[in-house]
Amino acid sequence: MVAPLSMATLKTFNQCVLTLARLAREEGGSHFIADGLRAFRQLVPFTSAWWGEMSDRDSSVPLQSWMTGRIDLPASFASEWHHVADLDSFAHDTLARPGRVIRDSEFTDPVEAVNDFARRYDLYHLMSITFELPESGLNFFVCLYRGVEDNAFNADEEGLFCAYCEHLLQLWRFQVQDMIRLDTGNGASDFGVARLDGSLLYVGARLCAAIEREVPGWDGSTLPVEVIAQLHKVPCVMRLGRCALTLSPNGEHVILSLETHAPGVALAPRERTAAMLFAAGHSYKEIARILSLSPATVRTYLRNCYVQLGVKSKVELGSALRSVAPQAEKIT
């Protein structure tokens, strides 16, 4: 049984929450999460931190992080993690239990490549929480780390972390909703919010898929250079494949809004072929060999098909493909 928290701890926690509210009011969205976690650090010390949005674990494609932020970790951290993401058992555990804190210690992942990655950055003690974001089609996560010389996170710290992250998430979502003026029945999966340097504050699943379709291998944390080049020209509209991307100013941020053509779903011929092969039971590698593509491009095509068709499983994909006419294959 966990002992009640001391009055001193509760007082410090309340001060952290008040600081969080002040940051939300004074700073807006630009550095809110980073500064909010730094405030929490005085209550629950940590060596480093990582947060962002994550693709769903039930997706047809490997785990992918988007809109990532970090404290005392290198800029390459997210892209390096992507090499072992789908093998990372801790990541799968936290995504499988949204709203619950997951703790772990030591380098004990069944896959040694994951342990090597953790050793590289001294991620000996881990504490993470994931929240579902239905409006975006993605998940929000925060992960704190301690090194091998530090103590493990304990049950009291787990409770404080969970409560604090709930406040953090709520205030962050309010800021995003205010900026994009959410008034669409489709949620916010077509939107993004970026800083003027191209780093993302928020991004929805459909916008992710559209960008990745046009820029295979995009790492998701910073907008592609083609889009960044347009940020200082806002308001403006640019082409993104068969879609239009509207860029609108909002203080020190730029709001990105994806506009697709006409009603109905029109998959590109290669996307549709890749999706049909996958629904028929072929693996990524087999599809890549058949279509003379890289596995990364196949994953990009499949991600886009899942988002465009609004499906979450191979069975649903097959059914949706049978009901959608191959409009994109028509040549006029």
C-alpha cells in the first residue's frame, strides 16, 4: 500500500501545476511542453525527457513518432529510435495501456539492438505515459529517463507524473484547438501547427500521411524543406501531391491545413496495388520486390491507404478496396 504524500510534496505539486497554467497563458504553445516538464523536474528529477505524438500500435506499419520534443537528448534521438521502434517492447507496452504510467529499469529488452540504443543514452530507468488523441488519429506520449547511477522511479513519483501529465495534455490540447479553430466534423487529423523554423507543435494523421507520401523517409519531427521554404510567405497555398496545403499565420506559429480534391477516395495506382497485395497476404518485403520499391516506400503507401480509407486492419482494408473504384487509374 502506497503511503499518503506529504504536505510538502503536495504543495510543490500544486506549485508546478500553477506554473504550468501560467506557462500556458504567457508562452502559448511554442515551448509549453518543454518548460512545463522542466518545472516538474523540481518535484520528480529526471536526467532526460522525450515527448510527442505516436502512431497507433495496431497500425499496419511500424511505430513512428511525430512532433517530437526532448530535454537533454540530441536532435537525432527520434530518428535513431525509429530504427528499433517496432522492436521496442517498452514502447509497445505503454501504447497498449493508454492513460497508465509504465515504469521499467535496466537494459532487459528481449532485442539487444534496443538495449544498445538505451545504453547509448543512459536510459536505465524509464517512466512513460501515453494518451489517445482521437481528434488527431495519433497518440500523445511523455517519457522520462534516469541513468544507471540514479534511483529508479517509485510509486509516489508515478502518481505525481500521471496527474501532472493529465494537466499538461489538457492545456496543450486547448492551445492547439484555439490555434486551429477546430470546427470540423473530421477532427484535427488534416491539420498541423509548426514554428517558423519548421519544428512541429502538433500534427494530425492525415497530414502526416500526405507529407510522407510525397517525401518518403520523412522523420516527422520537422517539416520537409519544401514546406519550410514557404513558412515565411504565409498566408499562402502550396501543392502537396494531389492535395493543397494552406499555410496561415498565427502569432509565432503557422497553421497547416490539408485540402483534398473532391469527395470520394482516389488512391494513386501504385498505392492501390500495394494495398491490394498487402490485403492479399503479401509482406512489405514481398510487395517491395514485386513493385520494385523500397520497403520504406511500401510502408508509406500503406500508411496513406489506411488513413485515406479510414481503416485499421487488414480485413477492413480489403473490404474498403473492394468498395472503392480505382478513380486514380483513369487517364483523361
